[in-house]
Amino acid sequence: MTKKKSSNLHGNICHTIIMSETELHLLNLLADIRHAVGDPEGRLMQDELVEHCRKIKSSLDFNRKRVNMLSKLQKHMRDPERTLVCDILANGQLLPDKGARYGFTSTGKEHYE
């Protein structure tokens, strides 16, 4: 059961809300979800938050499909392309290299350039 109690504090109205343990857990869960999807201040309205989550899911599916396809087709690639794809899939970036691994000098930071 939720009870509201209001009091006057220095001219400002202050509300105290008493929540059940379940309601508190749900509120914390919502805060964790908002933080996880990039809305830690809770600025998105409920319908905007739901649409934002849908876009994140769609982007995840889009990228997962491409990663899976590259992983399956990697065995048919020739080096150094196969090595490039393998390192990007496994490490999220190219490894630092002086030319022996990829056929060109790699800093390992190409994804930032």
C-alpha cells in the first residue's frame, strides 16, 4: 500500500512517499533499465523510453546478423582479410602490427581514425 504524506519545508512542498518493498524493487529496476539504455536522469517519457529500447534492440539485431554472417563466411576468405575479420570480431579492433600480420602497419586504433 502506498501512502503519501506532505509537509512544508522552508516554504517548499516536500512529499514523502511510503512504498512497499515490491514497489521499491520495481522503481529500482526501472532506474537500472533507464541507466542501462542511456537515460540515467529519466528524461525520456514512458513511450519515448519504450521506442528508444526498440531502436537499441533493432540495432543489436542488425549488428548481430552481420557478425554471424562474417563469422560463418570467414573460413572462405583469404589472408590477410580473414585475419582482419577474425581480429575485429574477437577483439573489437585490429591488433598493433608492424606489417607481418595484416600486410600493412597497424596501430590497433584504426577504428578511432
